[in-house]
Amino acid sequence: MAYNTRNGKNGWTLFLLLLAGIVIGGLIGELASGVPFLTWLNLGYTFGLEDAISLDLKIITLLFKITFDITVASIVGIAIAIFTYSRL
């Protein structure tokens, strides 16, 4: 059973396109950080749980850590993903 919006587009398609846009944008930002005139693509902010939360159960230890690294390139990737989704 697929999740459909009112206009018949699949919500999972938007989710996957956004995820791909974030990953590809982050990759482009990392690659552009070594090029002098493209370093602005890697400008951004990191937020989240920097220190891992540990749960020791004596048999297994679970570590919880989540951080988000938002850069200019990932925002451009999100914009391209939304534009692509609107064109489908």
C-alpha cells in the first residue's frame, strides 16, 4: 500500500529525492572544499548530540549520537530535489 498525496504523487519519492539531494550536496561540498573559489559550498553549521549517550547493559553497550551538518551545498541539493519532485 503506497502513500499517495492529493495530486497522486508518492510521498516516498519525495523522501528519497530529498535524501539523495542531501547526500549528493554534502559530497559536492566536501569535494569543493579543496578548490579555492568553491570553498563557500562547504560553509555551514553542525548541530546535534556531540557527546554520545551510552547505555551499558553488561552484555551489550548501546551508543546514541546524532549530528546534522547543514552546508550550502546540501541546501542546494535539497532545492534541486524539491524542483525535481515538482516536475515529476
